[in-house]
Amino acid sequence: MNVQWYPGHMTKAKRQMQEDLKLIDLIIELVDARVPLSSRNPDIDRLGQNKSRLILLNKADLADERQNEAWKEYFQGKGFHVVKVDSRNGAGMKNIQNVIQEACKEKIERDRKRGIKNRPVRAMVAGIPNVGKSTFINSFAGKACAKTGNRPGVTKGKQWIRLNKNVELLDTPGILWPKFEDQEVGIRLAFVGSIKDDILNMEELALTLIGYLKEKYPGVLNARYEVSEEEENLGVLEGIARARGCLKKGEELDYAKASGILFDDFRSGKLGRITLEWAPAE
Ligand code: G4P
């Protein structure tokens, strides 16, 4: 899903988040493992004060495993609970239940001291568009889970998915807004396909991606397209266009088409597992 953001849209999303946050104990925040910082919105840290926090490095299957580990440590160092997941095929899901209990330990203990027994932890999923929120909810909740309606104790109009006797999940995710003011962030979100392609200059972006891959993942472009990575970035794009037969009328090379192929290959993991934003070295 791509959302075209404008101030009204953002204010509405923010207001909705604030309302939903009143109902829950735990925020399950999804970030894209390939761009963990660019796909976060730090406003969530302010909005979610006093809530238990779990960060899911989603799309971990598409990201570099060494970097996944490095990012996991990074966020753990900041006090978050962290799980790497692939929501599309369900990898990492089993682990989450335990981590939820761990993340909400204090709340469960508080309840116990007040004599409240067996009140399930209430959680909501949040993240920027396209990070995988719906895929995660479907995969995590599965088909077997019963939805709870407007029964006593359940806020009217809200649907909760009862995952087990310990956890209930709000069935609509909180949509966070990307940090548009930072151009670098915009570029990285475009690389992973979270910003509509038609508002971007794809060829320019392709050249930037080629430059990054040559530096951080040498050999990857050569392996896929048999291009020389010694070339300038434009030369590499030209090589991709030739390798894939991207020609306009009159034998002119079609760089736009070659850029599209490069992005499709990158986004679907055909270039291998690649992380675009590396965890800061401690
Ligand atoms: P959203 O609700 O946060 O907006 O995201 P959504 O679940 O719609 O997921 C956006 C895209 O990301 C979907 O691909 C989805 O399949 C893919 N996706 C979600 N989680 C993962 C993951 O862990 N690994 C991988 N590899 N992909 C993931 P799409 O191309 O838009 O749709 P489709 O081709 O899957 O139908």
C-alpha cells in the first residue's frame, strides 16, 4: 500500500494513533530490516511513552543477516525488545509470543499485585506504509484466531484478535508517517518501494543504488548482469540495459526500463540479501 501523505492525512493518522494507544499495553513496531532507521518514525518514542515496546525487524529475509544481527543489538542497546521476522513466510513468529510476555513482564506483575488475574496483554501493530503490517497481522494471528467484538470490557467499535489467553491484538494497525523532511530517508524509502515510483526520477535513483551496491556489496551486480563494476555508475546501468535487451526504437538504450529491472530485482531479493542502512558501529 502506498499512501500519499499531506498534512491532513498525517494529522488524522496521528490522532488515531493517540486514541488507540490509550487502549493498549504494548506497541509492536514494524521496521524494514533493510532500512531500519529510515523506516521508523521517532515520534513513536514520544507517543508511546509508558508502553511496553517491541521492534520487529520485518522483511529480514531480504536483508543481510550480519546486519540484521547488528541492528538487533543496536535496538536492544536502546532498551527495546527485538525479533527478526519474515512475515511473508512466517519465519520468526514462534519467538514473538515469548518476547511479548517478557516485554510486558512489569505490567503482568503490576496486575498480579493488584489482584487482577489473567487480564490479557493488549497490543497494537504500528509502522509506516508498506512495511508489512497487514502481512504480519495475517501471518501472526493466523486464521484460527477468533475475533472479539463489542463484548463487555472491549471498547465499542474496536476489533480485537485474541491470539491466546494472554494476548489480544488490535486488528487495525497504527499507520506512522515517514520522515519526509530528510531527503536521504526519502531516497532509501524509494529504494525499498515505500514511496510511489511515479513521483521519482528512477534513473537517478538507479545510479545511486548502483553506487551503493558497488561499494558495499561488490560483485553483486556483476553476478546478476555480467557487467563490469569498474565502470562509472552510468556505464553499469548501460551494461544492465544491454544485458537485458532494454532498447527503444532505433537501437537507443532504454535506461528507464533498465532502472525498473534493477529495482524489481533488488526489491524481490534477486540481487541477494542487502541492507541499505548499516547499524552504527558501537
Ligand atoms: P502495510 O500493511 O504495512 O502497508 O504492508 P503490507 O502488509 O501490505 O506489505 C507490503 C508488501 O511487503 C507486500 O508486498 C508484502 O507481501 C511484503 N512483505 C511484508 N512482509 C514481508 C516480509 O517479511 N518479507 C518479504 N519478502 N516481503 C514482505 P507486495 O509486493 O505489495 O504484495 P504481494 O506481492 O506480496 O502481494
